[in-house]
Amino acid sequence: MKFKRVLLPFITGALAFSLAACGEDDKAAKDEKPEEAAQGEMESAEEMQVKLAEQQVEKNKVVAIVNDEELKGEQYNAALTSLQGQMQQMGQDPSSKESAEQVKMQALDTVVNQTLILQKAKEAKINASESEIDEDYSAFVEQFGDEKTMKEALKSQNVDVKTIKEQIAEFIIIEKYQDKVAPVEKVTDKEIKAYYDQAAAGSKDSGQELPPLEEVSDEIKEMLQQEQQQKQLVAHVKELKEDAEIELKI
């Protein structure tokens, strides 16, 4: 099941950041930091959340129109929050003026691209079955340990289970569409070996050692196939954009 490899694209940045923050709180408790330091960290985190929230728009505000379909602030804010969380995980500050503009355009691009794919998938009568949604929902829950923990994490981001299942359905449809327009290509043993040798050389320079090729060849093969698919999909979406009527409203 492909869903296991990634979390939902629109909410995971925020959820992962929330879980990481909880982990830091636990660590702080174990380290028994002074109360003043802990309070300062909490205030700093709260200040950051306020800054990030200021970048959002009203949930019913039209942020873009794609082939006569209006995209609302709710979709945009979800993509924005995810991107903000990803930047924070990489140690970057998404609240700076330069980063804010960059994240804004990336969030718009994300919702536009997704809409174009879903529109084409609908034309091709691609859908997600209840069993497929349930299977991927179970995998999503597993990443939090249990459903209670997941719901608590979702609640902190004002997201409910219904929204999650809707996004899972869209994720499945997008994957099916990707398989249709960008089918997996064969990866040769030579390509796998070349990638492994390059990675091994890099790890050797850093004083680390990779597992034997036979232990990681399947993972490398899958990764190279994903890269090929992504390149094909990017090219396909570019073509869709050229033929689409897109109007950005923010």
C-alpha cells in the first residue's frame, strides 16, 4: 500500500510539528529545565503560531479559480499549514517576509495542481472505494499509535475525521491518476548499482557505511521508480496548466 510511505500532504506538516513539539516538552520535563526557561520556550512557540496564523486567509475566501472551479481559503490554509510545518522541521523560519511570500506561492501552486489532477481524474471516472479509504485510514491512525491520539492531534489543528477521510479519498484518486498518466518504468540493475555506488561514496566520506547492496536494492529500486513517476507527473501537470484557465485571487 503506497499510502504507508507518506502522510496526507495538507495536514502532516502541522501535525508532525505538533507531535514534535510534544516530544520537546517531554524532553524538557526529563531534563528538568528551570521554570523560567520552559516558560520562555512556551511563549516563543506561541508567538510563532500567532505569526503563522496571520498568514492564513478567511476559509471561504476565493484564493484561485481553476477552469471555473473556485478554490477556497480552507484548502489554501491546509496546504499553507503543511508547508509551514515542513519548513520548521527543517529548521527554517516560515514567518519571515521572504519565506512567507515563498510559502504563499507554493501553497497556491499545491492547491492548483491538485485541483487540475482531480478534475482530470473525474473526467476519467477515477474514484476511491470505501474499502480503499478504510484501509488507508487505518494506516494513517497507526502512525499516531491509536485513534485517540490521532483525534487529539487533529483537534489541535481544527481537523476532523471526516476531513481526513475526504483527503484520503483524494490522495487515492491522485495516486490512481498518476499510475495512469505516469506508469512505473522498469529500473535496471545497472541503475540500482550506480545509485548505490554513488551513495556509498558519499557515506564513506562522512565516516558511515551503507548496508550491502542486496539488502537495500529493493528500496533503491522503489525510490528510483518514484522519482521517475514524479518527473513524468510534473511534466504532465505543466501541460495541464498550459491548457487550463487559472486565475490567482490572492
